[in-house]
Amino acid sequence: MVERALEHLARRGPANVHPKEICEELALSKALVNYHFGGRDGLIAEAMVAGYQRYVDTLWAAAEAAGRDPVKRLVAWVDKQIDWTWENPGLAAALNFPYMSSGMPVEMLEGSIQLLNEAGARNFQNLQQLVAAAKTAVRTNGKPPTPTEVGLDAAFVGWVTLGTSVWHAGNHLPTQRIGGRDNFPLARKHVHAQILGALAR
């Protein structure tokens, strides 16, 4: 049931996840939603947690698959986030804006917030590791980066990547004319240039 809810959530967003529809697809009683999850909101919250944990694993797997070059590993992480957000716009919105996009009462989501925060912290730790290695590889002054520099640069990489991801996936109204899939290569080129330029300082 969580798997099917996650599929619906990834495509449609939390507001369009309907337990009745999921139960009909799975030939299960809707009463099971209340029994196992306490209702619709509990099912969505559990799907959000599972989705975030897998998202973090997916980004790291992309970096690992890129080989040993630290810049290629970071770029693979960035590109995978952009692709993933395009492919999972509903879940991306739920993870980036959990209270607003889910439409759930705060108290319903609070039980899952710790798990969501843990996944988010793991993701940022992974990103800091990638940034530290890439910054060391491209930096022109030869000095190793300080933890503060790594943290700030990782935040910058995260912001640039997230902004690009949300823009593509969300079809941002003022720029939707240039936000289509055909423009991904050019958008990536700009993102890569901004990130690598920042890391070289």
C-alpha cells in the first residue's frame, strides 16, 4: 500500500493521493488504511518518508556510479537531482514544502518529521563530502577548504540544484516557456559552470 501511495504521490502530489483509489487498484479493503496508518494522512506521511530515504540513496548511487573523479561525482549528484525532480514532481513538492504541499495538519506530519530530517541530514552530509573532494580538486590556491567553506559551498550547490530542479519540475509560470525538457542541456551547463566556478575560489 505504501509503494502504491508513493507512485501516486510521485506523479500527482499529496492532494491527489486517494486511499480509495489505491485500495481498488490493489483489491484491498479501505479499512486497512485506517487500521495500519490511522487514515489517509498517515499513509501519505509514511510514503513521504520512504520516498525521501530512497531519493537520498538514488543521488548517492549516481555519485558512486560516476567513478573516482571528484568533479564527475559531484556533477552526477547534481544531474540526478534535476532528473529525479523532473520524474517525480509530486513527491519533490511534498519533500521541499512538506506542510504546505501535503495539506496535512502539522500534528499528522510531526511523527514523520524526525525521519524526514534524518534523511535530509544524511543527504547534506553526502553533499558536503562530494563538495569537499571536488573543491580540493579544482581549487587554484592549493589550500585545503575549511569546514565552514565546505558547508557554505555545499549549501550553495544545494540551492542552485534545487532551484533548477524545482523550476523544471514545477513549470514555473514566468519562465515556463524556457523550462521544458529540451532546455535541460543548456540549464545543466549553466548550473555546472556556476558550481565549479564557486568551488574554485
